[in-house]
Amino acid sequence: MPARHRAALLSILLISGTALPAAAQDIALPREAQLGPRPFYLVDKMKDGPLKQQLAQCTGPFHRSDFSIGHRGAALQFPEHSREAYLAAARMGAGVIECDVTFTKDRQLVCRHSQCDLHTTTNILTVPDLAAKCTQGFSPADPATGRKASAKCCTSDITLAEFKRLTAKMDGFNPAATTVEEFLNGTPRWRTDLYATSGTLMTHDESIALIKSLGAKFTPELKAAEVPMPFDGDYTQEKYATQMLAAYKAAGIPASDVFAQSFSLKDIVYWVKTEPDFAKQAVYLEERYEKDGLDPNRPETWKPSMQELKASGVAILGPPIYAMLALNDKGEIVPSAYAKAAKAAGLELIGWSLERDGPLHKGGGFYHKSMKAAIDRDGDTLTVLDVLAKQVGVRAMFSDWPATTTFYANCMGMK
């Protein structure tokens, strides 16, 4: 575009009061959500019945939905928590996009699923001076002893400036590797490296600016520190929790657009006391299944109880999919006792994470383990989602491929 035309366009935008935010000027989002073929493929693979018939007649147009949360962006095919993954999620209509938040050596916040996952989600092991700073350098596999290849590289091992030198890749590693190159070549076969050649890492502040420019809402997760806290002398958990929310205030983001998350009930209670506006829709991510033996069908294993969680100030509970679903005597997928009790106590539910198990023709994995006997095809993704939405009554769903949740929400008239 000639300079005089750009100047004229800018003048028109300024006069009309519709100038785009600076961060959005180079981002052209489609007018409508672009879902691609996958949701329709899933419909084609469903069992015959009324739900399949209803969804088969849903052809759009499709629009952004707050029911659709981009889990780490669009992690099914894009490097998680990369700029590219966030853009893909927004283009697929995710109304809410996630940044898992952790900190660097110089206490700067960045988007990573785990404080110590740089060796599987970035190219750090191929950057000699940064690989030398890893908590544990690369150790090759030894077939003779059965030792698996390993490494451990943490955001807290490096500064923000050093973090910015890295490139994001698809999460994965090869435990049989004898070289760094082999170690990094570990993407699961049902994902892809097609979009993983130049993934752009994001700081927390950069994620806020980008997601804001895309018109979406925010769901930052305060990740558990994998280093002793206080870190570096005086960086306490409370300072870390406060710092995360302070970034949204500094960016002018209203608390109503932020769904802060944590697997630690202590973090949620701390926000209830110190940040009540943000706490109104903070999400307590269910972690007791792993550490405390929580059984979704045995209330005596839910400690604290649903009523006690509500009384402590928890507004939204975020369990894995399997915890909210069970099979009845007919082998049908139905709400679990856990899900019913949560709703009865006045807790809202947000589930995680759709399309993370890979192909479902063998019953799925962790996320579908409570209903494995009823799962035998990819199309069951939409059957499960329908039970979660209509019978469990989830407020929203995390998905590794937001097009699927956007599709369902639009077809069912959800916001």
C-alpha cells in the first residue's frame, strides 16, 4: 500500500475512533471462526443417532465462544504456549486462551506448562551455552543397563533474555535417544511437527498483549514451583501469586476477563483474601486424584468436601474429564457422583482437556479412563462433550484443538 494511502487510512481510523491496538495491526483475524475439517470429520465418525444428525446439519457461520478454551493455545498441532499456537486458537474461535505461568532466574514470568520442561518443549539442548546451565544436562540412554535418556532444564536456570533466545517445539522426547538430536525427536505420531519449525516463545506480558489484541479472554495458571520457595532468598509463593495478577492490572485488563488458575488450594484462598475481584472466577484445578487418592465415586475421598471448597471461597472447580463422567448400568456415559456433588454445592465446573488423548479408537487414555468401555471411535469426542455440556453442565472446556469446542458451542447455541 502506498504511503499516502496508509496515511489516509490511519486518519479515517483515528477520526472514527476505531484504530486497532498497536499489537493487533499485523494480525488479520478472519471475520468468522475458521474450523477446518476436523469437527466435521468427528461428526462423520460418530455413532448414528439424534446427536449426530443434529451436528451434521450444523454448517455455520461459526463465531468465537467463551465455552471454547485454547489449552496451551492449540497444542494438538502447534508448539504449546507459542505465539503460533495462540493465533491458531483465536482463529478457531477460542474465546479464552491459556498461559501457564512460571518464572525465570531473574523472576520474570513466562508461559510454560512446567517450570522444568524446556528440554522437551524447546531447543535449549542444542544451544551449548544455555544447555550448560540446565539443572541436569543431557544423559544418553544405555540399552545395556536399561537407563533411559534424560535431561532437566528449567526456566529458573536461565534469565528472561536467555529464554527469549530459545525456539518452541512440540512437547516430547525420545527415551531411547543416544544423542541430543534423537532426544528432541519425540513428537507423538498422532501430533505433527509441520508447524513446529520456528515456534515463538512468549513471556507472560507478551501473551497478555497478544490475547488482548485478539479479542479473547485470559486463563493464566500459576504453575507449581519446582525449586525451593522462597526462591533466591525472598521470592515467596505469595509474591509470585501477586505478581501474576498484577500484570493484568498493569495492562488494564478487567478481572472479569481473567480466569486465574492453580492446582494449589492455598493459592486460591490467598487470592480470595487479597484479590477478591479476580477470585470471583478463579479456578481451583483438581489435583487430589494424583496425591490423595480421590475417587470420583466415593465422597469420603473428597477432602475437603465440595461444601468446604465452596465455603473457602472457591467459585469454579476444574477437574479432568474422567472425574466428571461415569458409566451407568446400561453402559451409557453419565455424570459422576463427583460432578453431581460439585453442582449441588454451587460450584461451577470447567473441564480439561478435550482431544489430548490422541485417537480414541482404543478407548482413549487418562482423560477417558472412567468411560473407556464406551469409547471406540474418534467421534466419541463429541458424544463425551455433549454429556459434559448438557448433563454435567460445565461452564467451559479446555481443548487441544479449539475448533472442536467452538463447533459444538455454536451448534448448540452456547455463548
